Amino acid sequence: MDHGTDNVMLPEETPELKALYEGFEKESIIPLWTQLGDLMPVHPKSKAVPHVWKWSKLNALAEKSGDLIPVGRGGERRALGLANPGLAPNAYISPTLWAAIQHLGPRETAPEHRHAQNAFRFVVEGDGVWTVVNGDPVRMSRGDLLLTPGWHFHGHHNDTDHTMTWIDGLDIPFSQQNDVGFFEFGSDRVTDYATPNFSRGERLWCHPGLRPLSGLQDTVNSPIGAYRWEFTDRALTEQLLLEDEGHPATVEQGHAAIRYSNPTTGGDVMPTIRCEFHRLRAGTETPMRREVGSTVFQVFDGEGAVVLNGETHKLDKGDMFVIPSWIPWSLQAESQFDLFRFSDAPIMERLGFMRTLVEGA
């Protein structure tokens, strides 16, 4: 066994030194001087790699799965996890995040369950499915962000004669590495098959600047079950209009962005996952940047590209890509370019690990 490294000056191998290392191995000890470069790198060196998944291929595989794989108790969901090639054999998109596309067929129901992991859904196309979260039916429509905070019972029902596919995001890798996972089966159906246009949570909480007196206690997760596209679109449109009028409304020229927030705290919608939406004007290119932590994007609309670690990837509607920690990246918009983004930023910021480096800043 070679106990040395290129950067460490070790004494000459002797019987005593060999016996010392054998003693380490017997007692399950690994000395720091043989591991320093791996344990304390000069900058993050994730095993995860940048990767792009094409929506056309994902959607085709989801449709085929719908023909062959049933939804029901045991398997629970027809969800296809996006596995980062650098993290095999785990179906992790990054060391902290899990992402999948989920497919529900006509008139199908995904049974209720709950888990400690936090989850959300984002809809790039389609409608007709309701997710029932703790008994509250929440409509799922194009452009909507839907929340399923940890330990909330949830199931889905498709009330139409067509299929629907969306993306799921969870903190499964983070939860698994830290041994905090719990899981419990719920009803084999869903607790409410109603199809309201707006959920009870929205009716209570989604009034700008107004907070119900029945909800004065802050909550770690947002009490809003659905963040509707019409409001996201309006906010982005107004940011760019303000820029046109000469007001410094955006951080970067030609780049509008919003963060979905918890109305009880003003912070992130969930303690482990940040969700954002970005809109770039045609011809806009964002500065190259590096960030601690991992990020996943999905193209909602438009055409453009992402530069990942020096390699340019053409992107179309629905395409998804992951940016591991400290990988340089930039976005390029050919047309108006709309993208949904989620990341582990709340974890990194709360633990004091977050760093950002922006080229030219």
C-alpha cells in the first residue's frame, strides 16, 4: 500500500513505519497526512459533473413508461430520476438534490404517502392533474410551482383523458447522507377528488401584502401550495418594462429574475431548496459565474444555450441541466429565454459555506 502523496514528505519506509500503518488499518484509522488533498481541496471538486438532459428524449421515455409501468402501492410513482453520470450508481442529480420527471396517465391516481424529504413540482407543459397535499387539492398547470413540504401527505389524480408529465425536485441525497429520512404510506387513493381552480392555501395566503390573522406564526415551509404562472410572468414582464423606462429594476441588464418566497418569513419556500425563475431578453448573455452548491435549471420557453465549464450546450423548451459546485457557467439567449431554477442555496447559506464569484464583478 502506498501511504504517501506527491505533496507530502514522508520518512523513509521502515519496519516500524509499516507496523504503524498496519495498526492504523486494524483500528480503522486513516491519517490526515495521506488524505489532505481530498478532505480539504483548494476549491470544491465535486464528483458530480455538468450534464444536460433533452426534454424530447425524457418525455418519450416517460410516455413509454406510461404504457408499461403501472402506478400504485409499492412503486408509488412513475418517476424517472435524472442520474448524474459522476454520481453513479445513485440516482442523484447532485450531491444534495434529486430531480425526476413524473408521468401520470389518463384518469390515473398516484396513492398518498408522506416522507421527511422536502419536495416540489414544476410544470413545463400540460394540465388536468391535481396534487392533494394534506387533503387540499391543488391544480397543476403550465408554469406553476407546487410545494410538498416534508411530512405532508400527498397524492395525485389525473382528471382528464390525456397524459401529463412534470418535474419533481427533492432533497433526497442530503437527507439520505444525514440519515434523517422517514416514510409512511397513506390512503391508497387520495383524500379529496375535487378539482377547484384554487386551493384552500391559495385562497387564504395569495393576496399581495396581506397576511391572515389566523397565520401569524412563522412556518419553516411556505403555506402556499401553488405559485401560479400568471403572477410569475407578470412580475418578470414588469421588471423588464421598468428597465425600458430607465429604472434600475434588475441586477443584470436584460435579465429579470424572481425568487419564490415563504410569506411568513420572506425567506425560501423550503429550508433546503431555493426556487427561482429567470427571463433573459433575446441576445442577452449573463456573466460567467461560480457558486458553492449545486443548481438545476429547466428551460420553460425560448431558445438559447448554457456554457458549462467552457462547453456550450444548445437548449430548447423543457431541456434540463445541472451545475455542480464551483463549475463556471453562463446563459445565452437567442430568443426571449425563460428558465426555472432550483438549488441547495438555503443549506449553503445557513451553514456559512456559500461563496459566489462573478466574472468582471
